[in-house]
Amino acid sequence: MAEIDCYIQRKTMLYKTGVEYGDYTMNFVQGCSHGCMFPCYAFLQKKRFGLVTDYKDWCKPKLVENTLSLLDKEIPNEVKTMALLQDLIRQIDDPALRERIMQETDKLLKQKKFGLVFEEHLPECTPLYDIPIRIGTTVALKTGYVNDVYTVIKINGTDVLCDRIETHKQKIFQIDEIVAVA
């Protein structure tokens, strides 16, 4: 991971979104430390709108310095109210009543999705159909998930021995089943 030595200010942190895991999204970092061979969509958008100058600038991540103050203003009041309500419900002595009220508030929470998804980001892979398969090439199955990647270890005719990057399990594919990826 690249060291972060620069900070930026933003006007907002929460963005309304249509993704399946939440109604809002946020990103408290601008840039990427992966240094992928080919620039991604996020870089191209930031460059288009003048927020980064070039790919080298993009590969130096910048933290959004005012993240906490923005979130404090932007997190919907209903989310804060629901958290307070759940704390109060936990104080109810009668377990049956407490459970019934908690079930009803859970129904309310499911109507409005709000949460943060923190996952280790894997750079997006792009199939490179014109690149020849050689020892050391990063590949994926043509019919599989493009981010399920392997490294070519050995080629014997049309048999290609590959090492899955995520698990280091080796598998043999036919050369026409795989594609180079970046």
C-alpha cells in the first residue's frame, strides 16, 4: 500500500447510489495504490473533471481530511434515531416484549438500507485477447469470472499449468480456454 502523504477536502461524502448493497456510498480516499497496467474508469473520470493531473498523480492516494465532519452532517437523522431506539429497546426488562419490539424495528431498518461496505479492493481485470499466453502471463478463463486470475507456470503443447493467485492451487487448462488479463 502506498503511503498517504496528501489530504484533500470534499464538499460531500455520501452519494445516493443504485447498488444492491446500500442506498448510499462513500469514498474517503481519492486515488489508488495498485498501479494497474491500464488506468481504470475511476481515474479517467477524475482526470476528465480535473481532479487529478495524470496517472502518476492518481497512484498517490489522498485521504479526505474532512470525512468525519461531513459524515456527522450527512448521515440521515433516521439512522441516528434508529440507533438510539435500539439502545433504548435493549433496556427493556421483559425479554418477550424486548424481542417483539426489536423484530418490528428490524422490519423498519430493512426498508432503508444504509451501511458501509469495507472490502479489500481488487483491481478490475481486463481481458487482452491479442496478447499471447506465455510463462508468467496472468490469465483468466474466457468463460469465467475475469477477476479469478491465474499465473501461467508451464506450457506443454495445448496444456497450460496455472497457479491460482488467490489460493496457489495449480490447475491445467487448455490454451484456448484462457485469456491474458491486465
